Amino acid sequence: MRNQTVTYSPEATFSALADPTRRAVLDLLRKGRQPAGQIAQAFPISRPAISKHLRLLRRAHLVNEHREGRNRFYHLNPEPLRAVDSWLEQYRTFWSTSLANLKAFVESEYAKETAAVPPKAAHRRVPGAAKRKHRNTE
């Protein structure tokens, strides 16, 4: 067997991942290899519709198909997801930096607010409170 380098199209991967049913199929296949009929039973749509989704996932190389007799078994191929992960990494960096800056800002504002508020008096006297209390007891 020859050593072949497989290239995955990020566009095909993103296109396949755009549909929530196809993402749900991938989530199902994370548990392991499954026959097409069992995959179809997990969804409230027709078997032909699931077949179309599986065909698109297969064309995007996100799933592999293996035939045993009349049955078709599918399993997840996570390799094309590396391109998605690579693309998302720049956004992870952006968000972690932005969230760290937000955290520092909120903590500094909280520190300023707590420093400006005087501690509460243990027993604060309210003018006229003693008179009201005294009147109630008469």
C-alpha cells in the first residue's frame, strides 16, 4: 500500500459543521463506530435525510464508512477538525486576553468601591427612633 498524504478542505469541514444535525451525528459517533440504522434511529428525521447528512460528512472526511455485508458502519475521523481547531486558536487567544483584562478592570473597580465605603457602624442611631419606641410602650 502506498503512503498517501490526505489533505482536508477547511471549507468542506466548516460547511459540514454548519448544520446542527450533522454536528449531532458527530457527537453520537464520538462514542464509537455505529451502523447507519442506529444513527438514523437517534434522530426524528427520515432515514434518507440521515443518509444525506452522512454522505456530506463522508465527503468532508469527517466520518469514514466501512461496509460489512449489507450494513454500513460509520466512525468519526477527527483529523479535519484540526484545521477548525487551528483557526479557532487565534480567537481563544483573543478571548483569554480580553477576559483577563476585564477581570483586572472589575477587580480594580471593586477595590476602589470597597475602599471608598466607610465600615458600617455597629449601632447606628436613627433620629426619633427612641421617641417612637417610647410612645409604643405607653
